[in-house]
Amino acid sequence: MLQNASPEKLASPDLLPAQLMATGQKQIDELVKMQTELFDGLQETNQQWGDRAKSEADLASEFAAKLSAARSIPEAMTACEEWSSRRFEMMVEDGKHLLADSQKFMETGARLLSTGWPTRKGNGSTQPQKEPASLEAFHLVAARAASFIDQTNASVYQESSL
């Protein structure tokens, strides 16, 4: 059936080669931009967590030194209390960083999959898609998760200081 069809019938009047090339180039540029953003975010996150691991090792080393230098049970208990207090503070910071990193990557991924990509309308024009409701729902869930983590961390920190 396609053998008998003329080229004019196969080509849509709104898909001119120049427009098609421009649309394709714009999509590729957007993809490269988002991949670069994801890669940069991964590098930054990797650096933060590496620094975090080093600070935890430093804290453990400091705790071991204080504990071995303790001459009495009260001194050992003070070292343990200082270590546990700092450890809880670090856990709170970890929760906040984890939530922020997850939210950043999910937003970038959601944009990559759902927004910024032009779609062809019936009139031949390309327009960016509206932000989907799923991304709005994600923002709501992320905000609730952040609130829950803050409340949990506050209660754990408050219990540890008792």
C-alpha cells in the first residue's frame, strides 16, 4: 500500500525538515543539559557523603582517644555522652541531606521524563508540556516527608539529651 502512495501523501505538511531538525536539536540539548545537571549533582553528593564518612571516622577516633584517656567512670561517661550527642546531631544532618539529595534528583528526573520536552500540536507548533500533576504530588509528599523527618529527629535528639 505504501508503494502506491505519493510522497506528498506520506509527508505531513507541518513536518518540514528544518522544523524537525530544530525540534530534534532542542530536545537533544535539553537532554544533555539535564544529564549534566544529574552528573554534577551526583558528584556533589558523592563529595558530601565522602566528607561525612571522614567526619564520622574522626569522631570515632576522638571518642576512642577520650575514652582511653579517661581516669574514672564519670570521665568515661562524659566522653560517651559527648559522643552520643554529636552522633545524634550527625544523624539529624544526614536525614536532612538525604532528603534534600533525593528531592533534587527526583525533581531532575521528573523534569527529564515529563517536562521541557516539546510536543507537536495539531497546528505544527511546538510548546513545552505543562508540569504534570504527578510532579506537584511529589512536591507535596517531599514536604510531608521533610516535616516527618524533622519531627522524628527532634524527638530523638530530645530523648538523647534527657
